[in-house]
Amino acid sequence: MSSACSRSSKRQRLKWIGVFVLCSWLCLFCSISQAQNHFQINDLCQVKIEYIQKVQAQGPTEMPTSGWQSVRLPDNWQNNWKNYHGGAWYKIVWRWSCQDNIRLAEPVAFSIDYINSAGAVFLNGDLLWSDRNLQEPLSKSWNMPRYWVFPISGLRKDSNEILIYVNGYSFQSAGLGNIQFNNVLVNSQQYLEKIWDRRTVFQINMIFSATIGLICFIIWLFRRSETTFGWLALSSLLWILFISNVLTTENFPFHSTISAAKANMLFFIAYIHCFCLYLIRFVKQKFKQLERGFILVSVLSSLLVMISSLDYLEQVLGGVFIIYVLLFISCTVYVSYQAIKTRNGEYLFLTLCLWGILLCVVIDLIMLNQTQVNEFSPLSPYTSPIITLFVVLIMGTRLNRNVRKIEKFNTQLERKVQQVSADLNKSLSDKHQLELTNVRLQERINLSHELHDGLGGSIVRSMILVDQSSETVSKQQFLSMLKLLRDDLRQIIDSGSSIENKVPQTPVLWIAPVRYRFTQLMEEMGIVVEWSFPKVWQREPTALQCLTLIRVVEESLTNIIKHSQASQVKVSLEYSQPHQLTLSIQDNGIGFDADMVQKNGLSIGMRSMKMRVERMGGLFQIESEQGDTLIRVVLELYQP
């Protein structure tokens, strides 16, 4: 008994719930009907629509007299004129009235949400407005809300008629949007809201996309290895081309609406392709085979879109759109997987942005299927600021990370520099000590050479004078010899600073002291000496070069006196070239084996001359045979 009562009470409750739902739907229907047929202008006046009809037409100049059928707005041709492409007339018959028959005191604003695709509007037979192109290539008014202000003087008191011509394609949801009658103030406010939702938001989206694309392109231009920025820049450009379809009101530069629709889908294909590659590169992945297959799919899809006829274009565009939306979702899922797998902060943040974008797109698709075109405010345009925020944060974090790396590197570099500086100081100190030791050794070598070439030659010369003298050397002669040796020793000491010595004004003055010393000795020995020197310096040698040549002359003449048994000697100095000075000492003595002397180093004097000349960067040559011995020195004279 109790269970039966319980079932009865439940049926009673369900009955009342059903009645409540039915009443609610009836109220909603009545409110919609009222909203579509009555429009309040102000507190006292209103506009009532008597009926709305439509009819197919061949063109804007033809007004059919039959075939009119009732219609409710918004109207989509796919609902009752499936696959129809062409023109149509809409007739809206309405009247206005005020309480107590008072006079209408303000104009009536009439607005249309959209005309898809091109159209013209007439009031009581007079043209109010028309798109630029009512024939192909059609203008686009589906993305532009429009309104007109009817002056009171232009309205009839009984009944008014609005005719709207529409030309479009059924697969593009051709038809007419909602209409409204209102006062000017309220209409202006609603118009601005629609403009914001349908145009301004998309303009802002394009600005953000262009900014992102430009920044990423510049980064990629300077760092070609950062391919992620290159793909993002390209996808931003393609997104701008795709979304520009929402803002343009003409199909230029395309020759028809069909061509523009196909091109827009091609932009969408290329955009999804590039953006997916950007996502894959961002998570540092590369799939050669899969990416090649992806390219093949994009090429085939593009070809299919381009060759599709009008009869199958709707199915092709819809199918390709779904495929690439699924592809975008697949890439989003893969990026999410990589983010969770690697626990990378940048990947996780990118995943949140992608799912936020995807959520906005899904909501828009659901709303688009439940309402008519432009009957809702889309969320997709707001995704561009999300991407911009992502790029800015990622670049900021990367910049911060790079700055930290640079700071760490600078710290390490500073420590390394300090360590290297300490090592360099130690090396320089050791090098300085080695140089000091080398200088001391070099000074000893130079001193030995000078003693041998200068003082040694003077001693040999004095010994020969004593030996060749037939009489006993007097005290005065012996004293003169010692003074000569003293002068030679002083010259050796003073030659230590030969770099700072001045070069004699002429070659004759330069060779005069040596010529004076050796001429007397050689005359006593019966040796004829010929001296050949230029009168002036064509290019002046350095003091050190002059000293080197003097030592070569002294050593050569000393060797001739000691060993050659020569009777003739020629000493010459000439400019073989403007920048080359050649010294030659030639005699007709018994000669010697020059190769053996140079290889075995049997002569200290020879070795000393050769070393002096080579230190000057010169050339030292010896040619000797019976009756002809030649010593030649060639020095390069550099322009000061």
C-alpha cells in the first residue's frame, strides 16, 4: 500500500515538472516571438513587424511577383534552400505606433547583424545602401553589422516596406541576420559592441600576431640556428593572412568568392602546418619521416581544395578543416606528453597556453553550431594575447637564464684571467731573467768579437811592423804603438753604444780611419791597395750597419796581411740597388778552402764576420781560389 502511494506521488511530481518545463518553453517562445515582432523605440512608441518573406531572384534588378515564402530571421539558406547559389529578395513589412496617437518624436534606427554575402537595402522603394559588388567577385557584408536612421518624414503612417537583396552561396551560410528597430542612442551602443566583437578584437589579434612575427623573425634572422623562432614568425604571417578574411569587405585580389574561400583554406592549412612544426621544434624534437609525410598531406590537401568543384566544395573544406584541427590537437597532446615527461617549465607553460587556445576554439565551434553566423561573440580572437604573453614570458625567462650564464661565465673568466695573469707574471719574470742572462752572454760574445776584430787586428798590425822593421824599434815608436792599441780599446768600449752613434756624412769620411791605419802598413809590405767608395750616401745605413761593415773590412784586411801573400787588394763599396749596399774585399793571394773554413769553423774571424752580418739581416759570401779571393757583404737599407 505504501509503495503504491509512493509511486503515485512520484508520478504526480513528474507531471508537475513536465507542466513547468512546458510552460517555461512556451514563455520563452513567446518572448522570442515578441522580441522578433515588436521593437520598443521609446516608452510610448514601438515598431511591429507584420510579416517577413523571401524569394529567389536572378538579380538585383528583378522583383519576382510570385514564389514568396514566409521566413524567420536570422535565415540560413542551408535550412530550406540547400545548395542554392544566387540572389534572393527579403521583404519586411512593418508599421509604427504610439500610445494615445501621439506623434513619433525621434527617428527610427534600423540595424542588420549581417548580410551574407553581398546585398542592398531599400526603404519604401528608395535605395538606402548597396555593397560595391553585387555580382562576382561579391563584396562581403557577413563580417560587418550595419544600421540606418530613418527620418520621421520618410516614414509612412500606415505601413512601411524594407526590401533587402542578398547574393551569396549556400555552403557559406548565405542569408540574412537578425534585424532590429531601436532609437538612435541604444542602436549606437549596440553597434559599437558588435563592431568590437566582430572587427576590433580581430584587428587587435592581427596587431599582436604581427608584433610576435616581427620579433621572432628578427631573432631568427640573427640566429638561424633558432628554427623555433623562424617557424613561429612564418605561422604568425599565415595567421594574419587567414584571419584577414574576417576584416576585408571585398574579395580583392581574388576574382571570385569561391577563389577567396579556397585561398583562405590554403592559408589555414599552411598555418597549422607551420605552427605544428614550431611546437615540435620548441620541445626540441625532429621526426624526418613523419614531417615528410606531413608535407605530403598538406600538398595533397591543398591540391584537393584547389581542384574541388562548387558541388563538393563544402564537404572538402569541412573535411580538411576537421583534419587539421585534429592535427593541431594531436600536436598539443604530444607537447603535453613531453612537458609531463621532462618536467620542463617552458614546456608546461606552453601546454597551458595550447589547452587554453584549444578550449576557446572548441567553445566557438559549439556556439557556431548552435547559433547562426555572427550571432555570438567568439573567443578565438582573444587567443593572440595568450600567445603574446607566452612568447614574452619565454623570452624573458630565456634572457634571464642567459644573463645568469653570462654572469657565471664572467665570474669564471675573471678567475681564469687572474690565474693566467699570475702565470703570465711568473713567465714574464722568468723570461726577464733569461733575457738578462742572454744579454750578458751576448755582451761577452760581442766583446770577444770586438777584441778579436779591433784590438786583435791592431796587435797583429803592430807585431808585423815590429817584425818587418830592419832596425830596432825606438821608444817613441813603441809608445805610438801602445797609444794606437789604447785608442782601439777605447773604440771597442765606445762601440757598445753604437746604436746611438752618428753615421759619418759621407762614405769617404766613414772609411778614412781604417784606410789610414792599413794603407801605411800595406805599403811597407809592398801591397797595393785600391779604395773605391761613393762620394755620398744614396741611402744612409744605420750606425750599427756601418760598424758591422767596418769590422768586416778590418778582419778581412788583417787576414790578407797575415795569410794571403797578396800583392794587390781592392776594397769597394757600392749601391747594387737603391736599397742595397754591397761591400767587396778582393785580393790576388794564395787563397784557401772557403767551404772547409765555414763548415768546420776553423777561423774565429770568419765566424765573427758572418755572425755580425747575419744579425743585420745581410748576406755574407766568400769565394776563394788560387790568385783570387772575394769577400762580399750585402745589406738591405730600409727607408726610415
